[in-house]
Amino acid sequence: MTAERTSHYFPHRHLLGIEELSAPDILHLLDLADSYVALNRRAEKKQDTLRGRTQINMFFEASTRTRTSFELAGKRLGADVINMSPTTSAIKKGETLIDTAATLNAMHPDVLVVRHPDSGAVKLLANAVNAAVINAGDGSHEHPTQALLDALTIRRRLGTLSGLTVAICGDIAHSRVARSNILLFNTLGVRVRLVAPPTLLPTAVERYGVEVHHDMREGLKDVDIVMMLRLQLERMQGSFVPSEREYFHYYGLDYDKLAVAKPDALIMHPGPMNRGVEIDSEVADDINRSVILDQVEMGVAVRQACLEVLAHNLDKSDHNQ
């Protein structure tokens, strides 16, 4: 059994960011991913959608959820999945990204899943290979599959996306998750509020088409979804917050601050969480409102959908050769 397909044609060779996707593109991926959720809950999960295809996961930054999720997605679709670690590769010996791309290209992989600490590096790689490339996060630029899985999580819990209000809170300046989510939410008619101290907001934030708040109780008032972000200390050069304790006092999510949101407001976090820094443990583990583990489950389904549509386009290009 394969996942149900909609009639929409996905017109992209790669998935490099939400910025390049139209509303029908996004909805097509969400619909396809939705159909994979039930398949993933069955005892027999394996399919042959990607049989004969080779998927290489290249993670130049540490990752648990995303890398495991892509590996599971590829294997459940029948692909041969290889995990390449830059710490044990020629890159560690000084090979450039373009040379790595040329080397990989000579091996004829079908799909490359790439995470890189530099914004724009994944696009550079995509321009140098014949394989389909999926951006698994590049610097503070984009993380498209995270935004898609967040949207799927919300839609499955609340039944819709259009007309909802979401508050994205915390370290927005360094967050590729925030950027991809803002782009997706704006495209699908979700009202976005950003809640953060001025030091953790990107420059020219008004161009994002969002409301900006510096106070949690103002920003969370009557929202449908509260999305907390991790303080990305590894991307900070200099001091952006006085201390983690003070940051939690003003911007950490606890039940006191959450009280102004809608009574059934969803609690989200892309992980990994810093408990007691950006979110209180009780709130994170709230079985009725926290959808953090749902996000992890939806991640596999979304990545299966992305792999399928790109593989389908590869099939078409193979037939045309």
C-alpha cells in the first residue's frame, strides 16, 4: 500500500526553503504527509516508493531528530540510505564543499539531505549536483521540513491553519525554524506574533509581515499556538541575554504566562529543549496541550512526503532522458 496522492504536481527539483513554495505546493506536501501518518502506525511500515534509489544524509552539524527522521523516512520508503559524517570524511582533511559535491555526484546518488552551519551552503551544493537536494537546515536561513511538520501538527490537532494566531517566542534572530515558519504561516493565512527581547530579534523585523512584542503576556494574549524556541548559544557572538535565569523569568514559558493564551492553546517546541530556560518542565509535559512529541512523529511523515515528491520528479526526468 502506498500513501494517497493528490493531483497537484510539485514543480521543484529540490526542497531548499519554504520561500520558493506556493500555497498549493505546501498543501500538497501536507496532504501527502497526512496519509503517511496512518501507514507509520501500522506494524508493516515498509514500502517500495524509493526502491532502487540512494539517499545520502550529510549533516555538517549535530542532529538527533532530523537525521534519524530522514533516515527512517528513506528506509520506510525502500531507499538505500547512507549517513555521511563530515568528522570522518575528506572535509575534515580540508576538502571544499564543491569538491565534495563533485565527488558525490560521480557516485550518482538520487537524493542528498544536507544540514550545514552556513546559510546558503545547501543551495550552493544543489547547484553542483544532479541529485535532488533537501535542505535539513542551513545556518540561520531555513529549515523547511520543520515548518511543514509544525503545520501538519497544528492542522491535525485544530483542523485548520487559516485564521489561527501563533506566537513564536524566544531566540528568533538565530532561528532558521522561525524564518521557515513565518514564511509558511504567512502563505497559509496564519497570523504571526514574534515575542522576544530586542537583542534576539532580526534586523528589519517589520519586513516579515508579523506583529512584534517584547512582553510575553502581551504577545501570548488569546493566541491559538505558542511556539517556543531554543536559545542558540552556539550561534551567539557576544552576550544577548543577561543570564539564563533572568531570561526564564521574562521569556520562559510557564503556566503563569500561558494563562493569557486561549485555554486550549497548543504548546510547541522544535527541540532540543532547554528545560528551565525557555520552557518549564510542567508545561512541556502537559499531556493535554503539549504537542512536542506529535511534532517528532509528524517529522517522519513530512520527510516521507518530501522524499516521495522529489523522487517522483526524478522518475519523470529519467523517462525523459
